[in-house]
Amino acid sequence: MTAPIPSDIPDLPALPGVAAALLPSPVPATAVVTPVRRPATALFRLLTAAAAATAVTAELLLGSPSEVLSRFPIQSAILLTLVMTVSARRAWTARRPLPSALTGATLLYVVIAALVHHGLVANASSPFSVSAPPTGWHAITNQLLHTAIPIAALVNWLLLTPAGQLHLRQAAPWLLYPLAYLAFSLTRGELLLPGTQGRYLYGFLDVAADGYKSVLANALLLGLAFYALAVLLIALDHIRPNPVHHRTKTGFRLGPPVG
């Protein structure tokens, strides 16, 4: 016959040091996977950042700083300079790359600036083309901003970044900056006096010439085109070959199975 278990048994005291020993101990990734420095990638990104910074600086010295800083290609080139500089440092020191949402957005903006320039601004058949092409130093910085730097950004993405990092959910948030730029451009035009040179920096956003109805229609068409371009970049990111392959070294060695 067994005695009933009393209900007032006191709790046993915890053994010192046992609970702490049972807690999980996180292992840093660098203890398992050896970080890989990429000096060639860092150099290419640093040269791209230097080219973008040089073009922006030259434009600021050649023109009105307030007008220059109001242009979309200048703003996207400044963002590219910052992103490429930080990415170069991370590649040199074997640190984790920047988030794909940031690098993908930066690539999209410089590509947008290039396509708008070559398709609408510099295209003689476009109704929004500029009659007088830039000359002298402006011609050099113009080619840097709208041709050389976007190509360098594409090369960096295609050849120096791992594939499959972009996601469809990022496409819509990327358009927040072009939308904000549209609001900024229209507000800037309203604040400047009529007749001011460079009041509206782009013909397709010239409210004084075409009115708000036409300008907003142009903005809607461009917005749809920008979204389609973002989706295209994301799709290409998932079907392109992965150019970044690293043989990782771990602290474990797999031997032959023991029979």
C-alpha cells in the first residue's frame, strides 16, 4: 500500500550554474563561415563612386547649386556615390553587403535617369527634347551622369552581386522617391516666379506650358513605366547566373561514412 503524495511538498532550490549552462549560446557566422575579402570589387565600386562624385561636383561648380541639386540625375548620382562607397568598404573588410532593398532602389534610380535622358530629353524625335545639347565640360559630365555611371552600376549588379536578392514586394516602395520628386518638382515650380529660367527642369513636367492635366498624365505614364522597369530588374535578378561563388570553410570536416 502506497502513501498518498502530500500536496505541500516545497519546491526544490535551483542548482546554481545549471540554468545558465543550459541556455543556448549563439555562434557568430564568422566562426563557421570564413569571411571573404573582395578587393577587386571594392576598387571597382570606389572608382564608380569617385566618378559619380566628380560629375556632381563639376555640375555644382558649372551651374547654380540650387538648380543642379534639384535634378533627378544629380540626386540619384549622390545616392549612388554613398551606396557605392559603403559597399566598397564592406567588400574590402569582408562585411555583410548592404540590404538589397537599398542597392536595388539605387540601381533603379540611375537607370531611370539614364532612360529618361536618352529617351525623352536628348532624343531629337521626343516632344520634350532639349533644343541645345550641352557643350564643353557640361557635355562630359552629361555623359558621365547619363551613360557611364548607369552602365557601371549595371555592371556592378550583374557581375559583382549575388543573384536572387531582389523581391517583388520591393518594387512598389521603390516608387515612393520618384513620387516624392514629382511633388517636389511641382512645388518648386509654383514657388518660383513665372519666367524664371529652369522653373520646370523637364518638359514633361512643365505645368506653365501644358497645364496640370497633361503633366499628371505624363507622370502617370512614367510611373507605370518605372514600375514595369522595377519588375523587370527583379525578374532578371532571379534568372541571371550567380556571379558570386565562394568556397566557404567551416570548422567541420565530413569524413567517409562508418559502416
